[in-house]
Amino acid sequence: MNRTEPGGDALTWKEFGEGHLAALTELAEACLAADGGLPLFASRPLLRARLLQARTLGVWHEGSLVAAVGVGTAGQPATSTGLVHPAWRERGLGSRLLSWADEQAGDADLLLTTESWSPGAEDLFTARGFERTFAESVLRHDLNVLPEVARPDGVRTEPVTWEIGPELFETYRASFADRPGFAAPSAEDWLAELREDDEYRPDLSMIARGPDGTAVGFLNVIDSWVDQVGVVPGWRHRRVGAYLVATALRALAGEGAREAWLCVNDDNPAAALYRRLGFRDAGRRARYLRRRH
């Protein structure tokens, strides 16, 4: 469908697919450059997962993709992710794509995901009746400057091996069980997800033990990401988490990495610790839900 906008710009509205991944990548990279957010969003696997849904609609101008949305309608709620190029914002494109996504969802609740959050998107979503249900900061650490954290008294660390997988899971569960809304997966599912991730680094991941050998904390590394850090309640506020993170950063730097990343939920008190260790804000990601009933 072709449409001429009030400003004279001729736009083409049509679905997109696998053959448009290069254009989707350019669009995602432009949004990340303007807004920050999850850098992995511009990778093809995540673009496929978020935007190549059952139903898609793209907006094209002179051969360039300037906005796009995908809607998955197989489950409850329906899910949708959309992007508008920074140069094309405040022209109503986001509002039109959101209305289209809403129509495609039918009677299902609609969950919006954004890996490259912006204040304008927040204003649009909340004005249309969506409630923010999740938000976290994306943090980046320049590995040219590394934090110094002394080893906590009585604590030793060891790399993760699959033989201690069940113990690693129990340490994870104990570390997060008191977090609001935490629902533990099965040990089998949690460990299988790590095993199946080609970028999981058990050699850089760690489990921390107290003087009696009991596990008191853990850290998982995926590629250059500090993916999860946890400390069991009785060992918090003893620098265990800080020591684990600082050790992982040094290991990554020792391999030649120039930066490290992590995401931290808005309700996670560890966010202040990560910033004290040198992580800096690099954007946000969020989820919004509107229930039909």
C-alpha cells in the first residue's frame, strides 16, 4: 500500500520477511545509536525472534525501511515489537503501527517488548493504556579501567564444571528466592539452557565457597556478558558479589576483551554496586502489557 504523508513523503506500507534482515539490522542499529539499549538486538537471531513474527508490517521510503512492527498471535498474550527510525519519529508512524498491532492481536492481551527503550515510546504506550511490567538498565564497562576488590575473608572461588551443575543451580535458586516475583525453573531446564548456549563460558563463570566449602555465591559469563550474579542471603554485604564481578572483568580483560556488559532490573539493589564497580548506563529495555479484560 502506498501513501503520501501530509509533508509530501511517499511511503510504502507492506509486510517484510527473512529477505529484509539487512534492512531490519540497519533500522535496529539506528535506534540503538539514538536510544541505547540491548546491543544484541541488532543481531540476526534476536531480530528474527522479535520482528519476524506471524504478521509483519514495514514502512518504506525510497527503498529504505523507516519503521517496522511484528506481531506474534499464537499465544496469550499476543506479543509485538516495533521500531521507528529516529529521523522519522513524531510523524505518527509509531501510533499507526501500534494500532495495526492491536488489531492483529484481536481479543488477546497484548505484550509490547522494547530492547531499545525511549521516552517517546513510553509516552505512546502509556497513553494507549499499556502498563509497564518490566524494565531494566543495560550497563557497559570499559575494561581499560578495572576495579580492585579484595577477596572476602574465608572465601575461595572455582570455575564452573558440569559436575557441579546441580549445586550451581541450587546456589542460583537460593540467591534469588527472596526476589519479588521469582519463580524458579527446574534444575534440568536451567542447566540445559546454559549447556545449549554456545557462548556460555564455564571457564570464566564461578562458584564461591565459604570456609566450610558450602557454596555462597555464583557468577555466570556468556560471551562478554556478566549474565547472572547471586549471593545467598547469609553472605550478602561481605563483598562476595563485588569480588566475583571484579574477578570476571579481569578475566575478560586478560583475554583481550575491551568491554563487558550486564543488564540489571530496576528493582535489583545490586544496580548501585555495579555502577560503583565502573559500569555505566548504556540504555534500557522494557515490557508493556495491556489486558483486554
